[in-house]
Amino acid sequence: MFTVKNAVRVSCAVLLVAGLAVSTGSNAVARPKYKDAISALYPELAKKHGTDGKLSCAVCHPGKSKKDRNNYGVAFGGKLEKSNETDAAKITAALEAAAKLDSATKDKTFGDLIEALELPGTDEKAN
């Protein structure tokens, strides 16, 4: 029999399950357009270092925290006009501008490393 007491119990259970689902949900990719843009701009690099032809967040983010960026991630982020840019053309322009900057490898730009099919960023955090 469905009583007010049972309705309250069911409501509490639903809220509890919903709260747990929200708090333990998986981490979504915060900026999938960045991954798509770099994989499209540098398909050979993505083929060599990616999964299913797509590069991972690790190109810019060493370690587990996406707040940490390597030297390439800092260079790319510095070329974006705004945080969390969504315009594909602006993302591509920022990637191309970052490619012209000096990398941690002596006498090589990030673009030189990409042409050599090497990942442009270091494994260390830069910020």
C-alpha cells in the first residue's frame, strides 16, 4: 500500500541516489574541441601518439589534474583569446601560433617537434 510515509521514504531514496550519482560521476572532458582541433590539425601526430586517431589531454596536461599544464599547454593557452574558447577557427589559430614558439628542446620550436612526430610538451608541470 502506498502511504504518505512510503512516499516520503521513496522521495528520500531517490534524492540520495541522485546525489550519489552526481557526486561520483565520471570526469567529463572539459574541452573536447581542443582535442578535436589538435588531432585534426596534426593527424600524423595523432595517428602515432593518439588512440583511434585522437590525441589525449596529456599533450597539454601532465599527470592527473587538468589544472596542471606543461610548457606546450601554457603556450597554447596563452594564444587563446579567452578561457574555454569554443570557436574552432580561433582554437586552430592558437595551435598554429603556439607551434611557432620555442620549446624546451634546444633550437626547436613546438612546430619542429610536431613535424618530427614528437609530442611537443614536456612531462613536467609548467604552472
